[in-house]
Amino acid sequence: MSASTEPSSVHHKVNFSNPRSFATSIKSGVKETFFPDDPFRQISNEPSSILRAKKAIQYFLPIFEWLPKYNFGLLRYDILAGVTIASLAIPQGISYAKLANLPPILGLYSSFVPPLIYAIFGSSKDLAIGTIASGSILLASIFGEAGLMEDNPTLYVHLIFTATFFTGLFQVALGFFRLGILVDFLSHSTIIGFMSGAAAIICLQQLKGMLGLIHFTSRTDVVSVMRSIFSQTHEWRWEPAVVGIIFLCFLEFTRYLKRKKQSLFMVSAVGPMVTVVVGCIFAYLAHAEKHGIQIVGHLNKGINPPSIKYLNFDPKYLPVTVKAGIMTGILALTEGIAIGRSFATMKNDQIDGNKEMIAFGTMNIVGSFTSCYLTTGPFSKTAVNYNAGCKTAMSNVVMSLCMMLTLLFLAPLFSYTPLVALSAILMSSMFGLIKYEEAYRLFKVDKFDFCICMTAFVGIIFFSMDVGLMLSVGLSIIRALLNVARPPIINLGNLSDSTMYRDVEQYPLANRVPGVLILQLGSPIYFANCTYVRERISRWIEDEQSISNSKAGDIEHVILDMGGVTSIDTTGIEMLLEVRKNIERKGIKVSLTNPKIEVMEKLMLSNFVETIGRDSVFLSINDAVEACRFTLRS
């Protein structure tokens, strides 16, 4: 193709079709944001109404997707996995309930009803449902700061049920309106800092059980915890300390065996249950209470009693219950969905985050009606479920049935569980959640991420869990805003013998095109970054003209690559018009390449394209460069 005919052959390829209607563009944006998987299209594609109804039921109730194909071969694996996680759920349920300053029986209740609900609505094959340590201590922290734990324990339990109800409502609303994007504000670095800080505080709080203390602070910051421990040295007892250290050494030994040989994961999985059973026998035979070793106390026999009548919507307590519900709801969603996706990836599966939100929300709403508190998919239990070979969500049903039998027949036997055994179980579990190696990796890779992580950690350690979480999220949002306000603008050069254009700083061998400055804009252009973009373009032109072997006026064309600009507002359009005017006053022409459909529509509606001329908009950088070379030769 000759140089004289090439420009005209390029321009007709650019899509200058009429902009879409406002309704169409809004519909497209909403669909991409909230319905990227387009479930309704998948359902409507079925040929008959019966198949469409079946597909809809399977989409909203995943149990009807896998249950018809279920067989005995799968059941064998799920029974083993379900029994294994039930053995872990009993000691964890009691421990986490005590961590939240709740009656221990509520921890067992919370491992009976919610797993059944999740098996119906949940989309993960691996997730094991139960209470979590971080959520338990966060509830204790929020209600402890409000002074609602010591004054009226019965009211406290009722408010926990109410907070769980609000958690469920919040989670269902997020899933129904497909607002999972809100959960994404909890970045990986925030989660690392939060979990590590919570684990450190939980470990320190277990010194209460290890030392046999009776009175203890309800606050969670390290100063209050350490003051509470060392101001009561007269209550310290050596007996629980010795027993607790023995239990802790045993649990750490089982974890060591698991790390050394993965096939021994069952030893680590049943370790907490063995600790509880041995502790119960020891406490019963040795009359442990006489030696300062406190026990759990009476546990009622029977399955979950209804608690819907105990939900408390008194305006006096509503702010704290709503706050607790939303904060623990976000935490539970983040942990549960992240863990579910991680294990699904190992099996080359996918889970629907919005369906998971609805499943979590539904099980927490039903749980609040049946004497349960906050539940989600904890990592430890899910890892055991995965390693035990679970095949479907039926493992949760098996665990639930095991918990039902425990509640009906065995619950009173756990009344003799020493608190020091629960403290050892919690400390052993929390050691693995203090991710100092991950924090060091963040420090090496991204210093800002490390600061976000440490903000969460330090905030939790020295203030409270909600303060640490909010400070870290706030810092993450500031970082996101900084990235928007200071978008990258890159000077591109041509790689020899190719049509590729790359950053001249990253690729020093990339050649600058004589007389042409190619700038790549790398983010949406909004009112917040327009001034920076305008000034940065001007500086690039000045820098290019001030190169020692160049003369003023050598640059005759500026190409703005718009491929990375996903959207633009009216302030951004005005900025581009101003940039064009300023550049053309210097005798330099401006061209655009590859604007996306949303950007192109706005440029056409604002008459920007007509102002600069359609022959100044190109499909690719190479097309624009060839057109500029043709002009220079002419």
C-alpha cells in the first residue's frame, strides 16, 4: 500500500456510529456492574418453560443442582469429612462462644442450624460453616465498649441475637442487590493486618484462663488487657498454668506433625477434640475446681430453642446492634467468600459471590431465630473439610447431624471442660493467623500495602478492633483516590522491526518517533485528575523539546493513546479541548487513538470529535504514527 493512500484506508475503520441512548448505556453499565455473569440470559436461553423454571430453581437454590446427581460414592467421602469437622466444631464452638462472652451452648447451637441452611443456599462444595474467632471477639469488643456485657447478661445475649439478625439482613441485601463490590474495600493487606492483630489480642486474652483469673476486662486493647493481667497477680494460680502449657504443647505438636507430613492432617484436626475429652476426664477425676482450674459449667441438653421472641429492637440499643451487625457482616462475608474462592480454585471450580452473600445472610437470619450467633466459613474448619475429601455441601449436613446428636445426648458431658483447655485451643489456633512472614513480604513488595496492614494491626492492638479496621479501610480508600488523582501518563516509543509501542523508561531500546510524541493515558479522566493530566502532558512536551539534541518546534504531532481511559466526564472533555488549544498554539497537532465506546460516545455528543476532526481519531497507535509520517513527508 502506498503512503499516499494509507491514511484514507485507516480512518474508515474507526467506529463513529451514533451514540447509544441513555437508557441503553445505563442498562449496559448496570448489567456489567451488578450482573456480569448474566444469570437471567442463561435461564431465558432454555427452550421450554419447565427447563427455565428448573434452571431458575437451581440457580437460586444450588442444592437442587447437585442433589439429583448425588450418589453413595460421594456420600462416603462427605460422611468422613462431616464427622471430622464435627469433632473440630465442638471444641471450637465452645471456645469461640466463651471468647464472645456468651454461654458455651450457643457455640454448639451455631454449628447445628446454620450449616443446614447453607447446604441449601450455598454454592461452595468445600466451605464448612461455623463461628469464627475474629467475629466473636469483635462482637465482644463492640458490646463491651457500650458497657452491655456485665450489667445484664441476659440482655447481652438477646442483643447478640439481634445483631446476628441485622448481619443476616445486611448480607442478604448485598447479595440481592449484587453489591459485593463493597466487600472489596477490605484489601488483602487489611485482612492480613486485621487477622494478625485479632489473633495477637485473642492470645493475650487467653492468659485469663491460663492463669486462672476470675475478673477480667471487657476491653480488647493490649494496654487494658495487660493492666488487667498484672493488676491481679494475687489471683494467679500455678495449677491451671501447668495444665494449660501441657495442652498447648500437645496441640502444637499435632500441628507440627501436620506441617511435616500433610497426610497426618487428621491428627491435627482431632487434636482439639482430644484436648477437650482428656480435659473433661481430668477435671472430673481430679476435682479441678478445687485447685483453681475453672470449668465450663452446666450445658443444657436439647437442640436449639427458638429465640425470635428475644430480638430486641429498642431504640436505646439499636445503634450498637446495627453497628455490630454491619461490621461483623462485612468481616464474615470477606472471610467466608475469600476462603470459599481459594478452595474452589484448587478444584478448578467457581463460586458465585452474590449467591454466597444470600446464603450467609439467610443462615444468619434463621440462626438469630434459633439461638445462634454470627456464622460464616472459617478457614481452619474449611481446610479440614477439604483435606478430609469432601465432595459436596452434604458434609455440612453430616456435621449438623453430628451436632444434633451431641446436643441431644452428649452436651452435659462437656460441662467439665476446663477453661484452660479452651484457652490452649484458642492460642494454638491463633498462632497460625499471625502472618509475620506475609507482612514481611508486603514490606518488600509494596510499602504502602505494608502501611495499610500495620495500620490495621496497630489500631487493633492499641485501640479496638473496629477502630483498627476502619483506619485500615480508610487508608486503602485514600490510596485508591491517590491513584485516581495521579494517573500514569507514559511516553511510548517504537520497538524496532515491530508495530508495538512501549514505555521508553521500561524499554530503553524503544525508539522515539521523530517529530511525534506518543503519550498513553492510563486511567479514567475525571474532575479530580484533570489538572494533573493537563500539566503532565505539558511537562512531557516541554521535556521532549528540551532534550539537548532537539530544537524547539521539532515536535509536530502529539498522539494521545486513550485505550486505558475507561471513562471520562465533562470536566475531562473540557480539559482535552484546552490541551488541544494550548498545543496547537505551538504549531503542534493532536490526535487520539483507540477511545473506548463510553469515551467515544461522550466525545461525539460534546462535539469534541467534530472540533478536532474525524481524521484525527485513529484505531491504533501505529495507524496514527503512519498518518503523522505521511503528513511530515508531505
